[in-house]
Amino acid sequence: MPIVRLSAVSKTYPAPRRTSRPLTAVDNVTLDIDAGDIFGIIGYSGAGKSTLVRLINALEPVSAGTVEVAGTVISGMRERELRQVRLGIGMIFQQFNLFNSRTVAGNVDYPLQVAGVPAAERKVRVAEMLEFVGLADKASSYPDQLSGGQKQRVGIARALATSPRILLADEATSALDPETTLEVLALLKRVNEEFGITIVLITHEMEVIKSIAHRVAVMDSGRVIEQGTVFDVFSNPQTDAAKRFVSTVVKAVPEAHELAVLRQRHPGRIVTISFADGGVSQSAVFLGFAQHGVTFELVYGGVNDIQGRTFGHLTLALGGDDAAIDRALASVDSSLTVTEVA
């Protein structure tokens, strides 16, 4: 059973002016997120991803469709009923959203106070969470005394305080430098592995998805246009938007302007060989070229590792007579895809 299920969900806002049309931020989205998964939702600014995450914890009501959390339909629930549901859903934000007037411990304590947890239990839980995120020594500090990475760790501790089953992370690393981003992602991975918490990761950064997500949905103009395992979407994106995202971290077939440069440097035939984990080895392909008297030079692309699985796109400049090149290409194993680009 998915722990989150969205069925034909839409969210439309009224027109801001008489002459304007209503704004549809989420458009007929159907999505299942399995318990224990790290599920990435990626899209450019305005794609609807942040609105979608607010529908999951009912901070925004849906305009159409249904949202289920842990088997319970929460769309249409009264606010009083939703409070209990939200205790099981933690959330961390891009700008941390900490209370500057409260200490680190006070920030983590806040959701426990709201939930009516007795003071003695709250004290123990706060200490546990600060120890988990590596900030036990900062309990008495205030947010303005912390670095960005430390603030986000406080945000994670606060989100975990009520022992949620789901953690929503809305652009949680966008305000951080690369090194701190890696540290926060490693911490989120620990949250998932040690507590079994389902994480929904909202981001516009494909590198974040590549690092820790299991599955990913690509949003564009309010719609989910592609979804699947991270490996499948990275190794073989089907839509233009997904291809644009993947191209930020994966070199695939050269674009037209790149191909023009390659053509100036390499007068022979240029092909791209694409392969995925478990296929024929690169060395076997190169040996086959050599056996047919075809020379080759790697001019673009590379090999990519997605959480222990590999795929790649190798663009080669081939040398030799055309008949020999044709025979060499015909001999390439069918598990590989060969595209002659020039």
C-alpha cells in the first residue's frame, strides 16, 4: 500500500484580477509514494511542485481529486481532524523557518508542546533529536548563532520530534553550499534508513535527486509528465523536460552546437553508443572495432553511477573505410544502442 496516494488531484486558485484567468497550479496529478521510499519531485520554478507538497499535508485544500495518507482520505477533512494527521507528517523548508526568539532546544520542543506531550517526555525527546542531528552542544544557542547547515539540522530535528511517518522536504538544500548540501542529504538518508521514514523531496536540482532518491516524478506546468525509478529516468528520459533536467548532470548525445565543434575537429564518422548496467562491456565493443580495423577516439560523454548502477553515453569519432565501419557497427551487441550523430 502506498503511504501517499494522489488521485486525479488538481489545485486551482481564483483569478487575481477580473481580466485574468484562474491559475491551475496542480493539474490532474495521480501519484503513488510507497512507504519507506525517498521520492523526489522535480520541476522548474512554477511547475507546481511546492503546491503539490502542501496538498499532501492539507495546508492547501484540493480543488478536485483525492489525497490519501496512510490509507485515510484527508482531502475534505475538517481542520480539527487534520491536526492529528499532520502530527504524522514532518516538514523542512528552504529558509529553515525557525523561531529566532527560541533556543535550538526550544525550536525542537515546539511541535511537542503543540501536540500536548508532557514536559518530562518533551525534554527527553528534544535531547534525542539534537543528539541524532549532531547538535547536542547547541541546545542553548539561538538560530542567529548557527550556520545554514546547522539551522537545517535543527529544522530536521524539529520535523522528527513527533515521530512522523512522512517527512516533506521543500527545497531543503537550495540555500546551502555544495558541501553542506551533501551533509544534509546524508542526514536525510540516515533518517530514511534508521527510522524508516518516507521522504518526499521537492527540488529543482537533479544532483539532489541523483544522490539519495529512489523514485522521481518530473513536473511541468502543474502536471506530472514523467515518473519512474531514478535510474530509469536518468538513463532513458522520455520527455523534453526530463531530458533538460538530466542533461545538467549527465552528458548524453551532443547538442547541435557541440556537434558542430566535434565535426570541425574530427572529419570521420561520429557515433554515440548508449549502454546500461548489466549490458555488454565497453571493452568488448572497443575490441570489436579493432578487429574490423576501425580506429576510434572518445570525444564526448561518459559513464554515470546512480546509487551503484551504471549507464553511459559514449560518443566516438571513428576512422577507417566506410565498409569496415558499417561491419563494425553491425557487430555491436543488441543490448547497446548505437546512434550515428554525424
